Amino acid sequence: MSDYMIRATAYNGQVRAFAIRSTDTVGEACRRQDTWPAASAALGRTITISAMMGSMLKGDDQLTVKLEGDGPIGYVIADSNAHGDVRGYVKNPHVNFDLNEHGKLDVRRAVGTNGTLSVVKDLGMKNNFTGSVPIVSGEVSEDFTYYFASSEQVPSAVGAGVLVNPDLSILASGGFIIQMMPEADDLTIKKVEKRVSDIRPISTLIREGYTPEDILNEFFNDTEWKLLSQQDVQFKCKCSKERLENAIAGLGNEEIDKMIEEDGGAEATCQFCHEQYHFTVKELEQLKQ
């Protein structure tokens, strides 16, 4: 099964919902970053939620998420857009601990409990939209729940989970976002809160073969829900040699001359996908203006 996400409404439009299977996407990101389990979970949860947030955008809009706590992983960054493309990286990928008191990966300890979650949306306007909230948990999902309520004033339940194999590959990854619309009545809110508290861990459901549709069936088992859209999800990096050429040219001739004289060329590695790009002396000379 390839990764995809769905967008839906329930309770006659009182609730908006998103659900995603992101196992392969997170697996690709973690493979490229060479992450250890706790870092894999932090990165995977952030990528999973960012992908769903990207589906809330339109056209060529895009967003960047940065989760920066006081834990040993440093920070996690993820980019996504309205087309299901997402990428991400963690500053310190080689972080892991013994399982926490609940028998799960200790993401809170890896991320830290003091810091900031920020979201920057490029909506094609003169100024970007930026929202920033303090980290309230370090478990990632609860931090995004707080972000939606505080920064976007949308009461939401956010969940994301990642299971890691002994060989460090990703066994299962997925998530959901359930949002209450302004017209939601008290009875609907109570029903949704009950289902959110009762549902089994999302990573367990994905491991058992649940589809995004199955996940929403778990939430809305007492009502019909309406599918609005379905979209493939994939790890996709925006880096290219042309982009790096423009960046190097922007450094100016003096810096380019230093690269030529001191290093006999240049080499750059993308932080997101770890793709390496090499520039010969001749190529650097051609970038001088």
C-alpha cells in the first residue's frame, strides 16, 4: 500500500478530519537521515503532521515547521505543500534512549519540554504567515494540538505515531487531525472528545493494516462521514544543482575565488535528502559575475 491521506467532514460539517498513512514517506526520510529510534519517532511525527497541514493549503502554497526544544535532537524541520510532497530533517539524528514508563520511544526526552513550535506559511503574498507557540509536551502531537488552538484558534485533536523495526527501518507511521468547526454543538464536541480518548495508538492501527478510511471509521463509528479528497503522499526534496549554483553565485566573486584557491572546487550536501553536489573549478569560474 502506498502512502496517502484523505480529507473529510462529519456530523453535517461540524467536524473536519484528516487521516494519513505515512510509513514509506517517513521511512525514506529516516533512511536518508540515518536516524536512531527516538529521533526517527520525532522526525516521523513531525513529517506526518506537516503533510496533513500541507493538504490544508492551496495551489503552490507551502509551509515550513520547526520544532526546537531543549532535548538532544536539537530541532526538527519539515517542509510540505498542497501536492502531498513533504521532506524533513533532524539536527542530531543519532539519539535514542531506553523505552519510557509506558513502554514507548521516549520522544519527549529527545525533543525536550522547553522550546518553540513555529509554522511559517508561504501563501504567495508579500509577507508570510508565521505562528509560534511554546512546546507544551515534547511528544509532538500535543504540541501541534496546542498550536492549532492557540495560533489558529481552531480546536483540534492531533495524533501521529511511528513504530521502528530493530534494524531501524520504519514499521508503521500514520496520523490524524480532527478539527471542530465554529458551528459544532456541545454534543458533537463531547462525542469527538470521547472517541479521541478511546482510540488505540495510531501507529498500532497502521501496523495492523488500517487505511486512512478505516481510521476515520474508528472516529466516526456512530455517523456517516463525507470524503472530500484523497491525495498521494511522498518524500520529495526541492534541492537541485541549479538551486545551489544560484546560491553560490549570490555569495559573490570573492567567496567563489576562495573556494577555487583554498579547496580547488566546492562540495555541498542537502540537509534534507543528503544528496551531494560537486562543483569543479571550471564550474565555479562560470558562476562568477
